[in-house]
Amino acid sequence: MLTVHNLRKSYGPTPVLQGVSLEVRAGEIVGLVGPNGAGKTTLLKCIVGVVHVDSGTIEVGTIDARADSLAARRMIGYSPSETALYHRMRAADLLRFAIGFHPHSNISQGLALLDEFGVPGRRRVSALSHGMKRKVLLAQAISSGAPMLILDEPMEAFDPAARKVAIDLLQEAASSGRAVLCSSHDLASTERLCDRVVFLHGGRVLREGPTGTLLAEAGRLVHITLRTPMTANELPQHPGWKWSGNSTNWTLLHDGSPEDVLTSIAMLPIASIRTGDGSLDEVFATLYLDPQP
């Protein structure tokens, strides 16, 4: 449903996207994760045509989005990260306006979603909280009827009950054959929601894979702090082991039992040790926070 290949975008001399490629298939929910400044919002804006790219290709279904941006936008239900909406409009009227450009929109569904989220349809947007505005944006994206959903921090400021409703709605959308690309800092929700996760860093894809695979790998990590510095060549080596880090801080990805691993590294001058908890938080910390060689 969505194919992005070698996308590049710079603002003046500053590169923001540096050759990003990814795919989202029909019926699939893909999470886009990374620290602030990784390029997530710029990537999503490029896909929907809000930002013009410098080079690369974007295809939505069979449509070349760079050549026919309007046709591509009709294929996309978009929930931006900004809530700079028409504040004098009532919430229900804003929803009608937003989805009126989509050929398969469903206003009845949209109004029902506002009710489900607890958004007063007759209240003016200016009187809505930040979280309520985000609910309006998500409701209009879903009720657009578009086969591709592009969502930038869609559940920001949601309470746990609203977050569960949103996750159920997006999973239902995917089960009906719609494709979803969702950027989020909420790793717990991403873990529950997404079939695959793409990690961005510095405008590049740092890592991607099925959520289950990433979580299984996170459960096979051991984080070690040494009392004295060591090089990679001084660390014990086994088939299926992979070390990352430097000096006194190292992370080991292993494929054995925790007991065998602890026995094999017992001779190291260990100051502290922590095993992975098998979560996306663990994957994030390993990719972005652990020292790299």
C-alpha cells in the first residue's frame, strides 16, 4: 500500500532524511520510532505531500505521490502531530469538513467515534483540551475511509481508556485491509499495536523488524558495566554472541540460556549486570542509549 524508497530531504545545509526506505502492506500496522529529531514527522509530512522532498520515490497504492500528490492524498487518512485546527468551528463540523474531500468517507462513523472518545460534537475546537483535539484528528483519519492511515503521535495525551479504544480501532482498521503507519514515543502502545517497527536515527533507518522478533531479541540482552575498561577482543566470544559498546559499558546479545551466559562471563571484572526485559523500551535503550563501538 505504501512504498518509500531512498527519500532525502534537507532544510538548507541540514539533512533531515538521508535515504529512508520502508514499506507498509495492506492489513499491516507499522510503528515509526526514534528520538526527537530523528526525522519521523518530516518523513510523514513528505508522504502526505505537506513537505516537498529533494529526491526519492513515494508510491501510495499504484499512485506516484510526487507526480500526483492530490490523488495520493485522497488515499490517505492523515492525523498530524500539530493541533493547529480551525478553532472557531465546532468539533463535528470540523470532522465533516476534514473528511469531505475523501471519496469513501463515513460521517456517521466519524460522529460515532467522537461520541466513543467523549468529544462533545457541538463544542467549538477552541474549547477542547489538547487530548480532545487529538481525538478529533484520529476520528477524522479513521472515518475518512482511506485505505492508508498516516498517524503522527495519534494517542498523545490520551488517558489509558481512550488509548485502549484507539488501539482497538486501529487494529480493526488493519483487519479490514487498511494499512497504518504510526509514529509514536509511547513504546508500550507501539508494542501492543504494531506488527512491525521501524527505528529512525539521524534521518536514516537504524533498525526494523517484526515486533515479535524485536521483543524476543530484547529478552536475550545482557547489559554489563565493568570495573576496568576492556576492548572487544578481550571479551569472551562464542558462536551466536554479539557484543556492542566500549570501555566499561557493554551489551551482549546471546542465543543461549541465561545460566550459561552468566557462567561464561563470570571471570570478567563486573561492577553491575542487568538482563533485558523483552520490551521495546529495551530495544530503544540498546539502539540509542548504549555506547556503540
